[in-house]
Amino acid sequence: MQSLTYSEFHNKLYYGADIELVYGKWYYHISSGSEQKNNKILHSISVAKYDISPDSNNAPSVWKEIFSIASEDTLSNIEAFMDAAIFDELCFNDIDDKIKVLYS
């Protein structure tokens, strides 16, 4: 992974962040964070996929939420994200050396 270490990436997922990355021809926006709901703290991770950089002046022609999870168990949420085959049918650990983080 370019721009972040694996540990830094994991910490951002754990503590909450917006992360923009590129893999192959696709751009991905990962949002993680916590919120209180019904007297419980829920941690969530969602991932959206784009066909062009969000920094572009043009609107993406493809935008799709491809992953979403929310529960009280932060580590289980991160594990579910890491194991989800959402990156061209591969999981994060299969492609982490081919990812370029644009911002976090």
C-alpha cells in the first residue's frame, strides 16, 4: 500500500476516517466511524466505488456502495471489511500491495 502502512490503515478504520484510494481503474471511498444509537456505540464501515477520481471536476458516471457494516464490535467490522471480496472480487489483503491511498 502506498502512502500508509498497514498498521496506520487499520488504526484509521478503528478510530474513524475517510480514506480515498485507487486500485486498478477504480477509485474507492472508505468511511469508518462510530455513533451512539439507542444507548449503544455502533462502529460502521462503508465503501463506495467510483470510475473517476473524486478530485476531478467531472461527476463520476459510476457510483455504487459496495460494502456496508455496522455493529458494536469494531474489530469484527474491520475483519469483515478485510475479508470482503469487493475489490474486483478480491479482498483487501489480496491487493494491499497494489493500492495507492490518495488521502486519509
